[in-house]
Amino acid sequence: MKVLAIDIGAGTQDILLFDSERKIENCISLVLPTPSRIFAQKLKTITGNVYIYGDTIGGGSLNRAIINHIKKGYRVIMDEKAAYSIRNDLDEVRSMGIEIGKKPPSDSFSELEICEIDLKLLKDFLINFGEDISEVDAIAIAVQDHGVSPKGVSDRVFRFENIKAMLIKDNRPESFHFLDNEVPNYLLRMKSAVDAVRRYSQKPLFLMDTAFSAILGCMDEVKGASLVVNMGNGHTISALLIGGKIEGIYEHHTHVLNPKKLESDLRLFIKGELSSKKVLEEDGHGVITLTPFSGKPSVIVTGPNRDIFQSTSFEFKYASPGGNMMMTGPIGLVKAVQYRFRKQS
């Protein structure tokens, strides 16, 4: 089986061309800048008014570049689909000084097309190394998507309400994926990724949230009750795993966490004593606890900011699925594909 797995984070997009007939160490892997950073750099080279159109992508660096562009006195107009990259509420987008609409007929606007999944670019690159991605058996994509929440409801609260509903239904890590036709309508970024893939490929397509692709990617190293922590560039996600099932989720912004706070939060989280309200008030995403744990779980850490754990008193080990920590998410995606194929056979 061959799977093209792409995990898009705040800092990097991590790509694995998995081939079951090869050792994982010999499969092609790439760590590239995340698309929002690429488009932010492109915007910085533009002088004058700009019209931004295309897909819904992760905002991140692009958001900041747009704000800086407006501060210089230039107009920024985005089409509706692209505007959802900035916020899940278009009124909030407008409040930032961004206009939403079609490109004016005037020639005074430069154009910037944004996309998150560019299979043509990847195909043209990999063909030089004897790999044709049109021959894969499946494609799997992971992005973080808060979802478009009802008016007046925080998208962070909305995200955790939906995660909790999924956990209650089935809390096995491998169950946290969608086929392309199963993606809920409120997950606009994920649905946009589907559209981007479908422009070039009709292969079976799987979608995951990056939080769960990272958790699933670490599962081979989970033995007994475990705390799996992914210290990402943008977000930190922790899962309490008991009997191979997710019994708790903690999610925060990485930049908020220092070693002391991280350790305090996680120790309370394990025991079920950390409230989601507290994390939300600190600009985090929240906490879900299904089953607290009174013992001492194994601590497994991955992610580009994992070195923060060296300044805590936790006994921990670094996870490096396939011998490459940056492939944690893509390997989780591959596991989800394998699980679904086994289930269908």
C-alpha cells in the first residue's frame, strides 16, 4: 500500500510518501514551511492594494502579514472562501479592516492566490525522484480546524464540544478521521482541503485533525496508561490514554506555556482536576476528562518544541515514530488509513 500523508501545522508541513513494501526509514519524507508562511512572505513583496483569493487555509503568519499590509495604508480584499482563513466569523474579518468581495475591475490591485494542498507542485517535484503520486492507493491530510461556530459561541468552545461528542461516541485514536464525504459542513478548512485534492486526484481521501494525527502517530510507543504530549509550533496537545483509548484531552497555545506552567497543568489534567474554563481564560482551547487517572502514567513527548520537558520534573521519553519525530503526524495519518482499509476488508 502507498499513502501520501500531509500533516500541516503552524510552522511546517510534514509529508510522508509511505510505501508498505519499504522500511519506513527508506520512504520519502519532507519537512517544508507551512503554506501560510509561504504566502505571508509573498505578500510582503507586494506594494499596494491586494486581492487575495483561493482556498480556506490556516491563517497564522498570513494573518499577521495582512494586518501589517493594511497598517501601511493599503487595501486588502479577500474572496469569501479565502477570508475564512483569517477567522471563522466573517464579521470579525471585516472588523480587522479586511474587505470581503470580488476583485475590483481596477488594475490597481495585485493578486495573491492561496492554497494549502498543491498536489501538482508535489507531483512535479517527486517525479524527479522516480515517484508518481498519482499511483498512490490513498491520500491523507491533517489540518487543525476549529470549525465555524454558531454566532456568539467561541470557536474554541465549539471545537471542544465537537471533540467531546466524538470521544463519547468512540474514543479510540484511530477512529478520529473522516473520509472526504464524511467531513462536517462546519469544518470549512478541512472541506477546502478536500476541494484542493479533488482538483487533481480522485484517490480515496482521508482527513484528520492534527491533534489526533499526532496522538495516533505515537501509539506504537504507548504501553499501559500514558500521557502523550505533542509540543507543536502553534499548539500543544496532550492525551491521557488508558487501555489504548483517549480518556482525556488538553489543548493550549504553545507560546503561553513555560516549563512550570506546563507541568502544573498536566499534573492537574491527569488527575481530572484542571478545568476547561481555566484553560480557556488563559487563551487555551480547553480540557476534556472522561476518566481521571490517580497513578503515574508513562509520559511520551513529541513535537518541535519538545525540549521544554527537559526543564520539568517529569520522567519522560521522546517519541520518534519511524525514527523521525517530524513524521509523527504523517505516520498517524497512515495508521488511520490502514485502520479504515482493514475495517472495510
